[in-house]
Amino acid sequence: MATLVLLDTRIFAGAADLTGHGNRVELTADLEEKKTTPFGNGGWQTVLGGLFSTSVAAAGQWEASADSASVDPFSWDGLIGRSPAPWTFCPEGATAGELAWFTRALRTSYKLGDVVGEVAPWDAAAAGSAPLLRGRVAHPPGTARTAAGSGTTIELGALTASQRLYAALHLLSVAGTGSPSITVRMESDDSAAFTSPTTRATFSAATAASGRAQFVSAAGPVTDTWWRVAWSVTGTAPSFLFLAALGIA
């Protein structure tokens, strides 16, 4: 793969698509060093790996829409709400099967404003509260779903007894009447044809008011190597836009 210039990176945080209002995103993963240097080691330090940690930094152009999924209300609610939310970054776009880095992170800062004459910026930081996953987009954000169905099949691989399959859900918009809701689940199979799918984990039902950003996992071992998301919907004339990402750790 050629060296990448960041042009079409997508940024999803909670129930917000920040792509059109973002111009910087950084992920950091660290492994804590625990010193184990004994006497008689010739003066060389030795270490063991301790805890992993991850952090998120993002920035862009500020806007004050009343929509709860826009930059200002999402950022403020995320900070004072003290609850981790999924963050997903797609370096080259968010079509099904594209690379996606994602985690669940606690918003730890929100900065906005600048001097007169400048484009109003926003700046945010979050601390990881889950593994950092290098996975794939399982459902693209621009495809509206109006009925039950399933997404693109992805060969992520099997799970050992010590691994888990993680999934992030960002429900970006909800339309319809009669309290529309969508319930998304993770399925696996031993074949790309999904002739005998097994449900491994299910997100809570998501509506316009609740459950729009979720992070779930399924424990191994699982011998199936093919994965996908599937969903059921309720309501009158419902329509949902959402992004889902899957990864193994």
C-alpha cells in the first residue's frame, strides 16, 4: 500500500458523525513498562509489559446546532455525562470492509473558541476504557435501512478462548413514526454464505432518544471465521443510518 495522505478519514464519536466538522484525529496506544532489573545483570535494565492504555485526540470546526449528534451538544453531554462512548476512525473511508480503528473512550476534555476573525475551532480528548481494535467496517454510514436485514460478510477469523469479538455501533439518524427502533446483532458462520448464522451478541434496541452509541463483545472460543451484523426494526415507515465496526482482541 502506498503512503497515505489523510483526505477521506471518517470520524464517528458516540451518535455523531464528526467527519464534516473534523480536520484532525490522533490515536495513541501505550504499554506500561514495569522495571524488573535485578542485581548482577551487567548494568542492563529489564522490563515487563504492564497495562495497555489508549487515548483519543480530535479537532475541527465548531458548530452549535441543537441536534444532539452535532459537535457542541455531543461534546458537552459526553464530558458531563461521565460515560464512555465508542469512537471509530476510518483512515480511507467508511465503506463496508474498510479498515476501522475503534475503541470505547471517556471524554476527558472539550475546548472551543479562539480570537476574533478566526474560524471557531473545537478540540477534544478522550481516554480509552476498552481495547483499541484494528477491525473492519461492517455497515457503512450512508446506507439507510428501512426493514430487517443483514450486512456485508467479513472474514475476520476465529476466536481463541482468550479472545473476544468487539463491535461498535453509531446510530446516526432515526426517522419514522410509531416510536421507530432498531436492534443490531453480531452473527458468525463457518461460510461466507451464512447458511447457518449464530448470534454472538446483541446491542440494546436503539431509538431517537436512547441507545444510539453502544459497544459490545462476544467471548471466544468461536471456530467460525465469517462475521456480519444483522438487524430488526420496528415503527411506521422507519429509516435508520448507522455505522458498525467489528474487530478481534
